[in-house]
Amino acid sequence: MELTACLVGDPPISLRKKLRAAAKRRSRYWLKKKYESIDAERFIGKVRNGFDHWFTFVTVPGLEPTNNRAERALKEPVVQRKIIGTFRNQKGTRIYETLMSLVATWKQQGLNPYEAMAQSLTTAWAKAAS
């Protein structure tokens, strides 16, 4: 049975934990195998590296099993970054990424990003002045 289908109806946390443990057990079988294909080994290596996080959605109600929403949220800033060109230094890149993350978060929360940014800056400046 598909794991996400078992989560329909918001089952209790005790059942969610059992489902996660079973999914991890079944997945370990594939992680322990040796693969001839270099591409398969690379993929399995990525799965192994994030294994502790792959089934978080099972025990956290409302968390999506994929990162599609995050990928969609990042698409616009990535395109903008490519149009602008490579940033000149790490500091500029970090500032840009932080601002885009804040704007996306405010949008997801149903807030006006410009008003939220103005409020955040006003609050920060008031704290700095006191």
C-alpha cells in the first residue's frame, strides 16, 4: 500500500510512527544492495545521506511528502538570479537568498511582502536605536 494513502484521515501519532518504522525497514533493503551502475550508486548515496529525513512527512501532520512547493517557490528567484548574472561575492548572494526566502515565506503566510518587510525593518531599527 502507498505510504501517503495510509495517512488519509490523519491517523494517530502511534500509527504514524509504526508506518515510518516499516517504511524505513523496507527502504534499508535497497540501501544495502550493491549496484553496478555508477548513476544508481550516486542516487543511492544521496538517499543514504538524507535517510533520516526521508520519512519526516509521515510523523508530521500537514507536511508534504515531496518538496514540490519549495521547488516552485524557488523557481522565480533562481530565474531572476540567472537573468541578473552571477553575484560578485558570497555576501551579496547570501543577502539575496535571505530576502527571497523571506518574501516567499510572507507570501505563503498570506502577508503582503512589502508591508511585512517594512514592519520587520522598522522593528529592527527601533530595537537598534534603544
